[in-house]
Amino acid sequence: MTWIDWYSSLEKPSWTPKPSTIGFVWQCLYPIILVTFGFVFVQALRKKLPWMVALPFGINLVSNLIFTPIQFGMRNLPLAAVDIVIVWITTIWMMVTIWKHHKWVAVAQVPYFAWVSIASVLQLSMTFWNWGR
């Protein structure tokens, strides 16, 4: 079964965005992530920003990148749910830790946080409704 057939077979909330909409949103968010995360990592490398401020950005990036292989490669809904919660928590952590250093980076995360919040509720709902599949 292809990943799209598998995904289509899952029970989902009625408000679930279409896969094409999900892809479009990520296409809009990835440039924001690239610029802001890149800025934070460069500032940390230049020692203009403490590494502890960059830490949640690193954890978030790794968690974000492994979500798709977990969800659609492994088709492991419970693990994907844990992963998306980590993405959500680290997004808050990022915004809080960067605020006193570069407020614009924290503000730029608002659309990302909004989307990850929606994705988290969606993932947790799907995990609950499809437990054991």
C-alpha cells in the first residue's frame, strides 16, 4: 500500500487539511525556518548567542525532519505523536529562549507555532482513533 493510500485509510477529524494543503503550508514555512534557524545557528557559531539558546532550535529541527519518515515511512502513529509533541514543546522553548536576544526570530515563529499546534492536535487525534493499526 502506498503512503497516500495508507494515510487516506486512516480515521481523521473532519477538518483535516488535504495533503496538498499540508504540503503548501510547509512550503511557506520552510523559508521562515531556514532563515531564522540559520540565523540562530550562525550567531551561536560566532559566539554571539549562547549555545543553550540554539539548543531548542537544534532539537526542533531534528524532530521536524524525522517526523515524515516516522509517520509515512515507518507508519508509526504513536511514535509520530511523540515526535510532534516534541516539535510543539521545542517551538515554545525556542520562542522563549530567543526572545531576549532577537525578538524578530521569536515573532517569526508564530506561523510555525500555529501550524505545529494544528498538526499536533491532528496527529494526536489520528493516533487515538487509529491505535493499533
